Amino acid sequence: MIPHIFHWVWLTNTPLPENDKAWMQSWRQHHPDWEFILWAEFPEAVEIEGFTVKPIPPLINQWAYDNIGTWALGRDIVAARSDIVRYEIMLQGGIYLDTDVECFANIEPRLEGVSLFVADEWGGHQGHQGNYMFGASANHPALYTVVRELRSHLRSQQAGNILSITGPFYLNTQLWKYADQLVVFPFMLFSPLSYYHDPDKVEVWPAVTLANHRADGKWYDREKSDPPAQFKAESKKVTQ
């Protein structure tokens, strides 16, 4: 069973943007009985109502956290450090979320009988699910594998693609070792839009969609375009 805990990570000494706070609060609105933890590098710099703000704990992969600049450059460094932290805090179980994932409905019915899950992104396929949202029971062996294998994985990597170095490609390589336990939620549930589509221009969300990864992009820049016709008010809601 996945504990009713949502986890977020914030690694800069700047306050949480108001948009991020609103998206995070959307999970509290739809899951009032859950626990909400924000793990912060500078706890004194962040405040959000209803959330417990905790300092980043001592890390098993502190060496990787401190030396990640060997493999990542610029804004990728913060993203890679966030990856390292999220994998370790998830050893205690619950659901990890990026701060730019907005909730539309309670997800508990989807979690029945699930001990390990990852969510596809728009256009995703096996091995390329995102790490913007994933969940596990406490002390799940898959998360221990993710944490344990990181050091040797990094030593085999060249500086470059953060997605492969610490990001979703790395995570999913490890999680698929537990394919008999892993549930992959289809992209229409939690990430129905492309990175290139502007969620603020969506007029109607598909009936099946429970949340949306907005791909707000703290560590990259990307122009946004209008969403597809199915997200317009005159279109019939998509069902699954």
C-alpha cells in the first residue's frame, strides 16, 4: 500500500512562486486527509499553508549530490540534484510530485492494489515515462535499487543529457527491473498535453484526466502553443 503522503522538493533559496503554490494546494484540496511534505534546501525561505516543510535529510548519495557538476551544466545541476533527493525521500513511501503538477480530482481509486507506479507523459512509451510523478510503498526494493545503482551509473556517464544522467530515463531503467509490480499510468491521466502546449489555454480537460503536468520548465526555456482541438470547449470530452 502506498502511504497517503505527497512529497515535493525545492532546492533554491528563493520563495515558492505563487503559481507553484496554487498547483501544490490543488492536491491538498482534493486529498484533505493526506500528509503534505515539502523538502527544502533552505526551509526558512519557503512557506506554504497546510504543508510540513522539512530540510533535505542526509543523503546516501551525498557524493553524487555534491559532485553532480561533473555531469550536469548550468540549470541542469539543480534539476539533477532534485532527482537525487526525490529518489531518496521516496524510500519512506508515498507519491513524489513536481511543483508544476496540478490536480483536478482525487486519485485514490487509481491506487487500489498498487505498490509501485510511474506516470507516462504525453507521447510516452515504455522506458520513457516521466519522473514528475511516481509512487511507492514504504521501503519498496525498487527505490532501494534506484538509490543504490546511481553511483555506478554516474561513473559510466559522460556529461550531457540530464534525462539519462539522473532523470526519467535512469529512473525507469531501474523501475522496469520490477516490471511484475510496476503500474504505468497512461499519459491521459496525469500529463495529457505536450510540453509545447499551453495548459492555460485549455477550455475543457478530458474526463479521464485527474491532473496535469504543466511542464513549467524551471531548468529549460520553451515556447508554448495552443492545445489540440480536443481541449476546446466545442469539442466532446475525451473518455477512456
